[in-house]
Amino acid sequence: MLNIVLFGPPGAGKGTQSQKLIARYNLVHLSTGDLLRSQITQGTELGLRAKKLMDEGLLVPDEVVIGMIESQLANNTTAAGFIFDGFPRTVPQAQSLDALTQRYDTGVSCMIALEVAEEELVKRLLERGKTSGRPDDQDETKIRKRVTVYNTETAQVASYYAQQSKFHGLNGIGAIDDIFGQICAIVDQHQPATPVADSQAATDEVKA
Ligand code: AMP
């Protein structure tokens, strides 16, 4: 399985690049932000509780997002792989993702971080807020709060993956297709090896 963690502050371009990666590698997209917004739209208890935190630019509790990822993995057992967008955002979330993927004899293949300076993020998110309808994209104070939360709580996740030699940082400013090309070059280095059984079958076929 190919499991990519796409990382970066809000507004770094994770959503845009996720769509392109899904099309190229046939992956299932798991965005905890999208999953939470869907709970809000459905008016669930979980959605109501999460909305207050999300509107303030704060993280929702680890167990909430971990539970959502757990059920998504269970519902997609035949997937070729996943792209995790906006998850994990804390070290306990990253540890849980390792434990959850191990259940399916797989793990995180690589983590790609899109790096963008705060002023550019604020500009991009205010622009997005004009059409996204997201309250957390429409208020500069809330946007800056989300960037601060990313810098203080989420950036430690990068060290977690660096310790496993899975971290790759990329400049997230530039043409979308150029950035996508750089992401693909990294992903291709981490493509899972052909399973032993398959390569043996291929060798047998050649011999025959
Ligand atoms: P996003 O769409 O990824 O920018 O997420 C929007 C908001 O949802 C964040 O500001 C958080 O309040 C919440 N959220 C999304 N993913 C997570 C996560 N992995 N951990 C905690 N909170 C999250």
C-alpha cells in the first residue's frame, strides 16, 4: 500500500495537491477537516462540539479524529493506499496512525510537508474565504491562530517522521504543476516494493 501523509499549514495547498495525487496513484483521500465539516453539515453531536473548536482555529481532541480515521480505514480495506490530508496533527495522532495501519500490515510510506510563509498563507486563506464559506477562512485573527497552532502543536509531527527517515520538506510556493512534479518524484521513491509472491510468479512465468 502507498500511504502518503501530506503535511503543511492551512493554506499550503494540501487539498489541491491531494486531488492530483489521488488521480495519479488511485488513492483514497482522508481529510479530517472534510470529515469534520461533513459531521457539522449532518448536524451530529460530534459535529456540534467540533464546530466550536474549528471556528476558533483550535484542534479538536485527538480521540475524535483518530476514531474517524479508524473507521475510514475499516471501510476501505481494498484501497490501493491513502492520502492523509490534515492528519496527523499531533504526535499522539501520528503514533495512533502507525498502530492503526499496522493492523492492515502496512504503514506510512512518506510524509511530504509543503512549506509556505505566514503572510502568503494569510493572503491565500482570505482569498479562499471569499468562496469557501468556511468561517475559519474569513477572519484574519482566526487564520493567524490556526497558523500558530500549526507552528506550536503540529510542526512536532515533522520531527516524528524525520526520525523514521520519512520526512520530505518542499517549497509550497510556485506553480501547482511544478510542485506536483516534485511531490511525485518523492512518492515514486517510496512506492511499495512488488510483493515477493508476485515477483516469484513473474519469474516463474518468464522461465516457462
Ligand atoms: P483543515 O480543513 O485541515 O484546515 O481543518 C479545519 C479544522 O478542523 C482545523 O482547524 C481543526 O480545528 C480541525 N481539524 C482537522 N483535522 C484535525 C486533526 N487532525 N486534529 C485536530 N483537529 C483537526
